[in-house]
Amino acid sequence: MQAPIGPYVIERRLATGGMAEVYVAHRKGPHGFSKKVALKRILPQFAGDPDFVSMFIDEAKLAASLHHPNVVQVFDFGEHGGELFLAMELVDGTNVNKLLRTMSALRETLPLDSALFVVSQTGHALAYAHRLTDPDGRPLGFVHRDVSPANILLTATGHVKLADFGIAKVAIRTPRTEDGHVRGKLGYMSPEQVMGRAVDGRSDVFTLATVLTELLIGEPLFGTGRELDVLMRIRDVDLTILERHRRKIPKDVRLLLEASLVRDPAARPSAAEFAESCDEIRRRRGMSHGPERLARVLARLDLVEPGYGLASDGPSTSLIDTSLLSPVAEHLVREVGVRSPDIYTVRLTDGTQLGPMSYPKLVQLVTSGRVHGTTLIGKESAPLVPAQDLPELTRFVTSPALQWKLEELARADASGNLAAGALLPVVFRLARDRRTGVLHLWDGERRKKIYFVDGRPEFVGSTERRELLGEWLVENGYCYRMEVDMALALLPRYGGRLGDALVGLGVLRPMELFRAITAQVRDRFLEAFRWRRGRWAFVPDVRSHEETFPLGDSAFGLLREAVATAHLSELEASLTPTWEKVIVRDHAPAIPDVFFELAPSWRRVLDALGAQKTTPAALIASAKTLGFDVEDAYRALVLGLACGLARETS
């Protein structure tokens, strides 16, 4: 029998997560008093980590302040032998996660009345937490951030309890959770969580609506499969699965789901409004039976039994999800250090021989355009063969997006020279006209390709070594070079995809990779606007055929960002051709300025053009008199002239 923890006698272990474990325990008192609890403590190996200890203390303080019938209660918090523990209400029942799995196995879905009851009760718990204030009456800004099926507990009597506040956020608390790591379970996050943006209570509403949808249709709303695919579907609020099952869901419920599953948090209902809408639907439909009906369903499915505590696969007991743990270097060494690396030699078309080199170095040569499908490669002592005959290089030498031959430029329908600001109107026209194709940029050996779909940049390829994914990840502190080299060595196992290899090794978490690739593609795109020389050409109706990570923002927003990040010297050079020409505000532009999300200071500059005819030179000279920042004036004029918000006049 395990030794007691403080005043609590341990009966059995319920679950172990990444950072903590939970036991069934009881505390004895005088005259035969005994109280069973769920006892949570940090795993011994992490008990000395001040960050985890601080998070555990935060969880205890926060959870202890919650007093609601639909929230798992905290009874006690203490220390034993230098280790902290948390005593919580022991729920006799199951959770929505196990309910979903059981019903899926039986090819059933939860009856509508029970599904609405479960989420309405959870919504009331969230509404209560969202309204919490500190002793001075200031809103705490509470956000649960992990409203997933495993954290919605169901008692044997059919009551609902929301659990696990280990990653909850309050606005006035030290932001230890804002460290770039994902918070929440894959498939049950809001778009703003996926994008790493600020969250409020409406993030919880989105995830609760996701749970309701799954209860009604019997499958995850955002699908299954590769983590990055799921994250992208959440980010884009891809409701294809909901549409496929729309006939299964009554119209009034579907309208509530559609209102709650929108990308803009401000357009969603609050948790209170969501819960009240569920209750109103139940009242309107005469569904007065709540916990009794749910209890019967749980009993029929054999999900509850006497003495049943938390499900073994129940709510996460970790402070941080187990899947988020970074592996130690020894794990990586075990993965890839058990065999000697392959050695390659390369013979270029001019007869130059490169090598011997490792596989990672060879991949860099291929992705930077120096090695093509017909380039001769020798592996170990084998004879030279074309690169396209080596299976480990198949993806790189067959993907159109990773090829750097310029034959397709013969089909270009537009081309020109690059100079400061020259690319802005080019990309604007592609976005305005919703063009699909590839924009080639080249300057000597330096090349870049930007693939557009319906006017939105979708994929950016580059021959610049520092812009390759591995180099970018190292430079931006996502991982060590040793880890990238190990992942490169395993590329054949992961279909030639470095990101998948890094996730497979545990170097990066799926969310970290998602955000890193999105940032990398954005950096590649914005860097193109820094080119001061070279040529451009657009080839229509060409697709990359690569896994893509759309940038999320509109192309017009990205154009604004390109101008916002340009150096002042680039702006000056861009305005030179129109410096002394009269320009006016175009009050009926093809693309209204609202699509560019202009800063108010930029809009004031452009609006000043409508007051009187002026030149860029005159406007900038009088910027301070007019109350403008000079740099804002430069940026607004460059964007306005490039994107049709301003124009020359006679």
C-alpha cells in the first residue's frame, strides 16, 4: 500500500499525465467520518521545477475560487514531504470522451435532449467562471481553454461537472501560459488558440459548440488524421463535416452551432447566451427531462457502476498535455544514432564533383536548386545514377514547387523588372483579379516562387539557404541544428517532410510546427518585396501540388504589412517616379481601403489627399504641420498609389 499523502490515505491510482497524477484517496476523521476525494499531485520528477509548481499553485487558487454545481469542487490544498497536493471532488461516473467512444462503437449518437442538456450545463459553468471578479469587483477575464470531451464529467445520476482548470487563464494572473506552447487538446480549440492570438470567453464557446456538434453527428467536427491538417481546418473554420450531416441536426440547433462556430470571436454568443439558447430549445421542444434521461443512457451503455470514479482515460491530469513534452537529447540519439549516415557524391552538369556529403547536405542542394532530377548522384560505393532514381529524393525532384527550371516561363502572361516598390502593384493586381498561378522572381542564381490560388498567396518556394525550413527554424530558435540534422536524416521515413520528422522525433509539437511554418511562409513572402533588382513573371493556372499553409490574412492585409515593414529608403525610392506629380484620393477604388485594415494614421494621410490637390513631396514636407508622422505619410502614400487607393491626376 502506498504511503499516505498528508492526511489522505491512498486507495488506488486513477491516472497519470505528463506532469501530474491523480489517486482515489480518503480522509478519515473522528467518529468514523470518512471522505473520498480525487487527490492530485505533481509527479516527483517535476516537483522541483519552479514553473510547474507555480502553475500547480495557480490551478489550486483558481479552482478553489470556483463554487458552482457544474464545476468540480476543490476541498483542500497542502504540502507533504515537500510535495504539493490538491484534493478535489471525486466524481462517480464517466466523461463525454468515453461516452463518445462508446456510442461510436455502437454506431449511435446521443439523443438530442441529452446532448443539449450536457452542453447547456457546461455552458452555465463557463458563464459563471467568465463572470468572476476579484475582491475589488474587477473582471478576472477567466478562460478555461480546454473545454474538451475528457474534461466534461458525467455523474451516475446524470449531472454534469466541468473539470481540469490546470491551463485556465485569467487576465490578472502572471501570464505563465503565454509561452508559445499550445494550450488545449487537438481538435477542441478555437481558431484564435490555433493562431496563438489573445483569447477570451468566446474561445470556450467555440470549443463547446465543437463538442455539441460531435455529440450530434458522432464524429469530430474537424476530422482526424495528421495534427497539422486538423489545426488548419480549425484555423480556417472548415465546417465541411457539419454540412455533410446537416440533415441530422434540427434547424434551430444548427443555427446556434453556425452562430457559435464563426471565426470572429466578437460575433459569437457568450457562454451565458449559448447555454440559455440550449435551454430555450429544450423548453420549446418539451424536453424537461434532464439528468434522469442522461443517467438512463449512461446506465444502458454500462458507463456507470457503483463505486466508479474518474474514467481511466478521463480528464487530463497533467498541467501540460503529455503530447507537449519535449524529448531529451538521449531520445533523439536512440532514434537516429544507431546507424552510420549515408554518404553521397554529386556530379554537376559542368563536371564539377561535390562531396562526400551527408543526406542533409544533399537535401539542401536539391531544395536550393543546385541539384535537379537528372543530376548524377553516387550513394556510398554504388555507381552514379540520376537523382530522380533515388527513392529518398523522389519528393524533392518531382514536386513542381521545388523545381527551379525556368521552362514554364514561356507560358507567362505578364512580366517586368523588379525595383523598389515594383512588386506591390503586381501582387495587388493578382489579388484583385483573383488570379491562380505562380509568380516567378529571379536575380542571377537567387530565385523565389509565390503560388497564388484565387488571388491568395498559398505557397512560397525559395533557393535562399537561410529561408529553407531547417535553417529558418534554427535561426529563429525553434530547435537546435543537431535536431534538424537528425530529422533530415529521417526524411525518407517521413515522406521527405522535415516538419513531420521533427514532430515525429518530438523536437516540435504540432502546434509549434504549424505556427513556425506559417511564420516562415509569411517571412518568405514579405522578403520578396525587398528585392531591388531582377525580373518577375507570372505563369497562370499553375499549382504547387505541395502541402500548403495559407497565411490566414488576406493578400491585401499582407500588402499592407509589406509596406509597414519596408525600410524608409525603399519607400523613398518607390515614391521617386511620382514625387512631383499631383495625386488625389480615389474615392471609388476597385478594392476599398477596409480590406487593407489601414491604421487610422495611414487613413488620415490618404484622406488628406481629398482635401486639396497635392504632390507626395508637398504632403511629406508639410506632414508635421498637418499632424502626420513622416514615416506614416510615406507608407500610406506608397500603399495608396500601388493599390489604387490614390492616383495621379492631371
